[in-house]
Amino acid sequence: MSWLHTLFALILLPAIAVGMIRILRGPTAADRMMTAQLFGTCGVAILLLLSAGMLNPVLIDIALVFALLAALATLTFIRRTWQGSGKNKHGYPLS
Amino acid sequence: MTYSILTLFDIILVATLLWLGWRLLSSEDIFKAVVLFISFGLLMALAWVRMRAPDVALAEAALGAGLTGPLFLAALRRMNRSHKGERRLDIDENRDGDHGKNSEPT
Amino acid sequence: MDILYHSGTLFIVIGVLFFLSGTVGLIRFPDIYTRLHALTKADNVGLGCVVCGLALQSGSWVLTVKLLLIWLLVLIASSASCHLIASSAMQKNIKPWTRP
């Protein structure tokens, strides 16, 4: 009965492919980064479902690495790219 | 050769990877290319998993999604600072902020 | 055992539906804050339901603990980055969308 998990992973993969539209025409930079974050979470779910579908428990470790490193890209984007040069009248106030 | 649901999965994965690589290489905006590169690394890890190489997928996940993405984003900021006005960077709010900051003292 | 398997399948279906609705919301919503709302629902609840379903079906304690650890990490990452994005979008004076 492992084809059911593979079917769910197959359903989730076009969600990534369709969400690419928001990267291509995001008005602000944060929209594109948010889409990349959704892709990370979606990829974790696909890996978990594939590990049940392919009967391979190793894939859970890859999903663990993804979940561990998912925050890095968004946090670097906020602190280094999006917020840096916009020195408004509050300075660097991010609490 | 037997076909299964995984064959359809592979076809969609390869098509998305090819389309993504083409859009990544042909994009004029550098920030969009960086974000597309991060998603490309994610899908590439899935492709390595499907090629039954989970160790390479682990390395791709750690390097592609966790290391090069933040490095590129940090480098983009440096490039934005040193090459201001030469490259087209589509971070609109920064340009608006700089515009406001330049036009405010005058 | 059977009822565990079927309830796990039900949880996975709910999670996949949350992921699909999150993607649709990310494409169709008009504003950065509303898109952030759709994104967090897909992250937390969708992955949570998928993890719960797989943990019900896994049948071993080690896999269950690993799955719950994955969910915990994604929860921390998603909530922290969503808070950062929303607060720095407020600082950049991006106006929230109002019904015209």
C-alpha cells in the first residue's frame, strides 16, 4: 500500500511547479523569498511522503537537514539583503 | 520496464527542473535568479533522491539550500553597495528608500 | 493497526489539502501580509498534519521522534521568519491591502 504515499507526493509536486509563478512576478523581494520558504516546507513534505512510498527511511534524515537549514536563507535575506541599505530614521530598529 | 506513479513523478520533476534552469539562466534580475537558484537546489535534491543516491541528496540539501543561498544573498548586498546604479537590482523598496534619502536634504 | 493506518491516511489528506490551498493563496492573494497568512497556514498546519499521519503509520518510536523533531524545527523556522518579514515590511511602509 505504499503507492498511496507516492500519489500524495505526486500531488504536492505540481504545487511547487505552480508556485513558481509567484517567484517570476512577485512585486516585492519578500514575496519571492516567501515562495522559496514555501518550497522548502513543501520539499520536506514530499521527502517524508517519498520515504514512506519508496520504503527508504534514509530520506527522513534528508528532510531533517532541510528543516534545519530552511530558516537560514530567509533570515539572511531579511537581515542582510532586504533590511540593510534601507537606513530609515529609526536606524536598525528590528526588535 | 514497468511504469508506475513514480514515472509520472520523474517526468514532472525533470520538466520543472528544465524550465527552472532556463528561467534562472535567462533572468535579467539578479535577485530573482538567486531565489530561483535556491528552489533549483531543492528540486535537485529531490532528483538525486529519485536517482537512488541519498548521500548526494544530503550533500545537495546542505550545500544548495543551506550554504550557497545565504552566501549569494549576502554577496548581493555587498554588490548592491559597491556597484550602486550599475546593475539592475529589483529590490524596489531599497531603491525607493535611497531615492527618499537622496531627495530629502535637497 | 488498521484503524491507525486509515486515520493516518486521513491526516495526510488533510495536510495535502492545506498545502494546495496555501499555494493557491500564495498565488491569488493581493498583498504581502495576506500571502504571509496563507504561507504560515501551509507551513504549520499542512506539515503538521502530514507529520501526524506519517507518525501514526510509522509504527516505531525512533521514526516518530524524528518526524516530530522535523515538525518542531519547521515551526521555529517558519514563525521566526514570518515575524521578521512582517515587521520589516511594516518598517518599509508597505501598506496593508484594504478592500477598494
